[in-house]
Amino acid sequence: MTSATASAHAPHAPARPRKIWMDGSLVDPADARVSVYDHGLLYGDGCFEGLRGYKGRIFKMDSHLRRMEESAERIRLKLPYSRADLARAMKDTMAACAMDDCYIRLVATRGAGTLGLNPFTCPRPCVFIVVDTIQLYPHELYRSGMKVIVAKRPRIPMQCLDPAIKSLNYLNNILAKIEAIDAKVLEAIMLNVDGEVSECTGDNIFAIKGGRIHTPPTSAGILHGITRQFVIDALAPALGIPVEERRMVLDDLYGADEVFLTGTAAEIIGVSAIGERAIGAGRMGPLTERLEAEFRRRILAGAPED
């Protein structure tokens, strides 16, 4: 169980102060408002990042802020704050909320404009930061593994909406998430329109076969996940586990020794079954356990912010 999760469920935990950072000011949640004319609300026009704070440090903060800037550039939204400004604002909000272990949501909307699609009627984006706790999955699933399904709804093709843009429009993911909820599980694997494995509704996906890790490339229509890249660049090499990015189909998952998911909120969690098919031994596998333990060790030693 993560420290952020643990803090969310501590018995009789004292109430924490709550502050929202809104365009340069820390305000009470009741005073944190966006306009009904904001194109982020009207059209999902904007971008966001979800980050994790561990012991006062923000995990891979630089990578998240770089991705935020890239998302904004792709939709031609000019952020009114520098990377240093946003880093300082997130730390200030953590301090104001008295939370060292937390989930951070950084959001940039297009801002208020006219009732039409033209984004350039919005003179200034609205930027806000929420610091809170998050628990996507019950902590016991981090030991036993989690059951998922395959969504019937495919990912939007890259040619229609680049998944590298972490936009406020998550309806494609949400509709697939509803499929998972209807099936009484917590996550769904999404395929691209070519029938290849893409990603889950909120997590990236990996398979382990014969001691090697495989994961779909970004060209399969996935978000360039920060935790995904941390597994590829840092965790797997530290444990001597080779990683290959390649196109994958469902049989690659069904025949895998282990399957696991990664995400900022999910961290690293094993998959025990896909639909009615058990994966490996039907529980979180040994290499996934080693990766999760190495992730936890690094976090406890001081979450890397670069």
C-alpha cells in the first residue's frame, strides 16, 4: 500500500487544511471556480497532468511538466506560467495543504470565451492545482493482482486525436471504464482500431514472457506514460530485465507469464486475469513483485524529481 493511500485511510486522521492554487493564489475549495464559459468545461479544451508527492518530493516532476508543455503546444495553448512557476506552485500547494504524500492534479483550461469552438476567443487560460489523496485500487490487489477485461470500445486513432496530448477530453477512456465497471472489475484493456493492444483506460500495460518485458510502442496509440518510461529506463535495467517495445495482440497477453499495469496513480500493479483467462499463476507474478519493490525502494530513498 502506498503512503498516499495509507494516509487516506488512517484511522481518526485529523482534518487537513485544503487549499486550491488558482492562477497564482491559494484559495479555499469553495472559492475555486472556473467560468461556465470556460472552453475546458464546454469542450474539454485544455490539458492536465497527474503527479504524485512522496515525502515532500514530486515524482518525475520535470518529466510531467515537460509533457504538460508539450500537450499545451500541440493544442496551441500558451501556458501563462513557466515550468519553474508551476513547480513552485505545486510545492506551495502541498505545503498549504500540509501534505507530503499526495496526488497532485495540474490543470490548464483554454479559459473563458464565447459559445463557439474557436479557441482563440479565449484571451487567457485558467490554471489550477489540486492536492489530495487518491486510491484507484484496493491495496490488497497489489499483492494478489487484479482482474481486468478487454473493452469493446477501441482507442481513438492517432490520426484523429494524438494520445500524446493529455487533454481534458477523456470520454473515450471513460466509456471503456464504464464497460469495466459494468463487468465488476476496475480496469479495461483498450485495443486500437487495428486490433492491437494499446493501453488501459488510465494505465499503460506490460507483459512478461520468458524473463523479458514487452510493452506496446507509443505508435500503438498510447499515452507516453511517465511511470511506464521509469520502468523502461530505470527499474528494469536495475534488475537486469530486458525490455522490448513492440506491437502486441491479445494472444501476447493471454500467453504471458505475467502482465502488469503502470500509472502515476496506479504505480505498478499486477494483473491476475483478463476476463475469464488467468494470467500465469493467476496472481501478481515474481518479476512484477521485484519491479514494484524496486519502485518502492527508490521512492522511500527520495523520489526522483528529474
